Amino acid sequence: MYGQMADQMIQAMHSSARGRARRGRMKAAITGKPNALFSLREIEEKCQVEARRHAGLQTVQIDRIQGSEGRCGDFDRHFNPMQDHTASRWRGIAKAREEGKSLPPIHVVQIDEVYFVVDGHHRVSVARALGQMQIEAKVTQWDVAGELPWEQQNEERCPSPVGQLFHRIGEGGAWVRDHAWTGMRSLVPA
């Protein structure tokens, strides 16, 4: 039976997912690496969709779901909720899962090896928060001509100055240590 303990657990789960979204947004700002979902609409605008076909009901790897049709601002690349206005719907899906209710399959578009959610964003988000690896989906496959966003991201990106600092810290911190010491020595009178 669903109770207050389950309500608190779902609230904590949502708060944790929102926290991951905030940290992901800060990390993206610092490193210059994107954390946003790919936009299906952007692909339609910039590429040539040559064919669309229904591929039926399939089990899809959740980590390959990296895009959205129209909800890119509501969820990050890992489907953590980015907006507070989605909280009620998110918790409702989590509650249904907790009560053992069956949920309909999501609907996705597959381009190459990447999936875009058309319907079921909250179901994907809750499934990821629960550590689920796969999800049932109605799949529509698109054949697309043109450079896809994830192909463009394989090119070298220039991180922000703070991102460059974090990169150098990650390389062992020698550069930061040496430059910090040099700066401190200039403060000491000769």
C-alpha cells in the first residue's frame, strides 16, 4: 500500500534528480561540454530526412536516449528534470511505478544509434533515477542525410578558461600548483 513513507522516498528521489541536473548544468558551464538533449526539430531543420518507418515495439537501452522532440529545456542529457514545473508529473509517474501500475511504452525516434523521446519523457527520467537500464518503446526509425549533432561534437571544443583550469587540475595539478606558487611568491616582499 502506498503511504507517507513512499511519498517521502519519491520526493527525495526527485530532489536528488533535480540536484544532479543543477550540478550537470554547472559542470557544462565550467567545462564547455554540452549537457543538453539533442533536438529532433533541429535535425529536421538542418538535415534531410530521407525515410521514416515504424520499427514496432522494442526494448531500448536508456543511455542511448539522448534527444527530445520539444522538451529539451525540461530535461538534461541524462534525463534529470531541469524545471520545477515538471515535479508533479515526475512524482506521479514515480508513484505509479511504486504502486506497481503498468505504464504504456514510450515513443521514440531512432536516428543512427541515438533515440529521441516523442512521448514519455517523465517515464524515461523516473526509470533512469531508479537505475533501470532498458525501457519498452514504440520505435520509429529515420534515415537522415547530413551532419548529425553528435558527429559535430566529436570535434575538439575549446573549453572556457575555468574549464581549462579544471582540465589542468585533472592532469595532476602541476600547472596549477606551479602557477599558484609563482603568484604567491610575487606577494612576498624581497
